[in-house]
Amino acid sequence: MRYTKGWFLFSREVLNVKDLGTIVKIMFREKRDIYLSVLCGFIAGITAVGLFASSGYLISKSAFAPPIYTLMILVASVKLLGIISAVSRYGERYFSHRGTFTMLSNLRSSFYEKIEPLVPRVFHQYRSGDLLARIVGDIETLQNFFLLVFYPPIVTALIFVCTIFIAMFFSMEAALIIFIGFILTTIIVPALFLLRQRKFQLKVRNSRSRFSIEITEFLYGYRDLKIYQQVEGKEHQLNLSSDAYLKEQEREEIHHLFGESVNTFLSLSISFIVLGTGAYLVSEGQLDGIFLAMLVMISLTVFENVTTIAALPGHLEDNKQAAARLNKVVSYEEVQESDVGKAKLIIQSAPSLEVENLTFTFPDQSRKALSNISLRLPAGSKTAIVGPSGSGKSTLMQLIMYLYPIADGEIRINDQPYRQLNKESIWKHTNIVLQENHFFFGTIRDNLLLDAKTADDDILQVLEKVKLGHFSLDDSVLEKGENLSGGEKQRLAIARIFLKKAPLWLLDEPTSSLDAITEAEIYQHLFSLAEKDTLVLISHRLQGLEEMDQIVVMDRGRIVEMGNYHELMEMRGYFYGMKQIEKSVFTWGVT
């Protein structure tokens, strides 16, 4: 009982349920393959022990010239055990690897399901290279959890228990020696190496993360590096990161091989001790000499199974850190919001919006992006949000889009709190244009066809409205729209929402890259389509706001003024000052 309790405490500390708990849950979805793998692995291991024990006994027995039928039975037993061992080993490999590949697929799907709702807020904490290293490298590492961490100790323990039990019938001394060897090679030595392995694994992962970051930045920023003639400096920095990563990998591998060598040395030492003790017992008449070779062969065979245990500390620590890094990405308290069980927003006409005492801070930042924001947008109203760069306009828009969890304050749509609503049902009823819009590799049709029922004629009409009539639907679009100008990207994004026709419009600088004439014509079509809808427009330009129902002026994360155009001009406050500056800049430009 004391041994069992100690093993449990050790296992709990080593496995660190907090980090690997999710992995274990995903793994146990494949219970059938787990059980079959353990069963086949145990049969393969114990029959291998029986095979070599029978071989040792056969060799010793043959020296005494027994009857031929005795030898025939022993030879048949050896052949039968050999066949069973081979078939069981094949079954173990088949079921364990099939289960592993299925678990890896489930793990990728599970992690994607958790990280997908976090976009874009996850990018505020993790650089793209680091995030890529976690998604690819760490998940690939966890594919070894079952094969190299969870499964080997169970099979090894079962084989040792049965082997020790069998050895007890022939020699209690030999059984005791094997038991001590089991404790040393499967518990004590791996535990000692595990303590040191943590340091090496952490350095390797940190080096890999830095290397991934350097590669990603080099690829993304190559054009700018070339323009400013900084490619050589960045390449040198990339080479340094690569060398550091390789050096840490080398140190880790040396430590890993040293651990295997120590365990192999102990295993062989135990077999020599069994041989010496057995020889002494034979000389004293306490052991029949015919069983000596059998006991030595049992010891040599059973300790072959500790080879995988010797590698356990490295793989265990590797998997723990991989699980910890993945869990950290999706472990924010605010991220734990789930859409499961939440009500779906259903609206038939323009909704009303209300923001009440909203305060927001980006993860791991102390400065408040928004502070105590309150405003009301009646159904069918047209609202402009203006202010200097960095005033919190886009952050407020992102919260209205429900891209970030609402921790302090409240946002309601048609008097329904966002916290009670399914996010995707909100997006379904919303036309959204961001400052940066993604375009997929494909054609114009692929990037505009939001509804499979949309006819080509309707798409062509929308392209005419946004002044892109020179495009055909089969014109190619490169990845991220690299073959499109900034203005063309914005007009394609506007064309998307023209086709969607939802009752809530959220527009963040939708025409910042357009000339004044094109902008005016597009706005004319836009406001015509949104005549009865609720519209929120973020703009750094103050022209054309006279017809807006209300204008919200922001500065440093706060609302400093609110009213329609004429009210704000009469107040001669912040908005009036911005308007005068804009006029003077325009006049200077004309002059």
C-alpha cells in the first residue's frame, strides 16, 4: 500500500495532469486501440520472456540427454512462443500507431476548435512565428505521448510483475534482484534524469520559438529588408538563432543518450548479479543448476523492455512543455466563453445597439484601450465615430463586432446582452468592412461569392457600383490580394457587403485608400442600400458627415463629444477644432 501511494504521488507530479489532462482526454476517445495495444504489447513482451526462458532451459536440459519427446515438446514450445511473440508485436505496432494517428487528428481538430474563436485577440499576445511553432511543432511532439510516454510504463510494469512472479517459483533471490533492478531502471533513474531534462527541453523549445520568429519575420519583411539593404544583417541574426537551436538540440541529445547508457549499464549489471548469485546458489545446492541459464535468460530479456523507459524522461518533459505551451494559448479566462447553449440572434429589420460603461484592456497590457464608453444607436440610425489615430475607434468597433470578450461593461443589441448571444449569429446579421481585409487565392468570383445562389449578373452589377466593372469574374486574385491595389481591395470588400445585405453595417475606414470622387459615388450607393438599416462608420475624414444622425468623437479611449454635425460645430469644442485643422490642411494643399 505504501509503495502504491508513493508511485501515485510520483506519477501525479511527473505527468502534471493540469498540462496533459486535455491530451489524456483526447487520447481516451480511442479506448479500443489503447486496450488492444496494451494487451498485444503485454503478450509480446511476456512471450518473449517465455521464449528465451524456454531456450535457456532447453540448452541446459539437452546436456543431460533427455528422452527425444521431451526435447520435441521444448522445441515446439519455443517455436510456438516465437510465433505468438511475432504476431503480438505486429498487433501492438498496428493498434498503437493506428490509435496514435487518430489521436493526433483529434488533437489538431480540438486545438483548432479552441483557437478559432480567439482570433484576432490571440495575435496580440503571440507573434506569428511563435504561434506557428506551437501549432505545428508542439502538436507534432504530442503525437508521441501515447507511444513513448503513456503506453511503455504500463506494459513494462505488467511484464515485470509477471516475470518476477514466475521467477519466485525457482529462486526468491533472483526474483528479488530482478525486482530491485525494476525499481532502479524504471523509477529511480528515469526520475533523476527527468529533473535535469526539464532544463534542456525548455532551452530547446525557447530556441526553436526564437528561430521560428526570426524565419517568419525574415520572410514577411524580406521586401523591406531588401529596400533598406538590411538583408545581410537579418541573415546573420537568423544564422545565430539557427546555430543556437542546433546547439541546444545537441546538448539535449547527449543528455538523452547518457540516460539510455546508464539504464543499459544497470540492466546488464543486474543480469550479471543474477548469474553470480545463481552460480553461488547452485554451488551451495540451493538451486538446481538446470535452471541457472533460464534465470539468466529471463533477466536479459525482461530488461530489454527498459530501453523505452530510459527514453521516457526526455519524451515526458518534451510532451509536458508542448502541452503547457498549447494550453497557454487557449487558457485565458475570458477565452473560456463558449457559444454552446447561447441564444442565436434573430432579427428581421434594423437593430438597435447600446453600449454601457464599456472598459477594455488588451491582454498583457496595462493601458486601457477604452474607458467607460456609453452610447446608444437607435434602430435605423447612422452613426459616425471619429477621432485621432489611437483614440480607440477601431477597438470599439471590434468589441461591437464581438471579436473580443466583454469583461467590463455591457453591449446590447435589441436589448439582448452580447454575453447571452451566439457570436456567429451576430456576424450573420452584420455587414463588416475592416481596415485590412483578407483576400483568398482564386478568382474575383471566389472572393465575392458569399452565397452559392448569387447569380453572376448580380455580382457584375455590384462590381459596377464599386467602380470595378473592368474586372471579370474569372480574373485571378493572388494570395492576400497581392495583385490588387489598396483601393481595389477596399472596393472588393465593399462589394462583399453589398451582396450580403445584412441589416447592421459596421464600417472601419472603408474608403481610406480611395480618391474623393470614387469615395463619394460609393457612399451614395452604400447609404442608398443602408437607408433603413443601422450603420456605424469609423472615419478619419470629416467631410460628408453632415447627414449622419450622430457623431461620436473619441480621444485616448474616451468619448469626449457626441451629437449631430450642427450641434458639434455650435459647441466649438473638440470636433470643431478637428474640422478647422482639416480645412486649413486642405486649403494649404490647394494653395
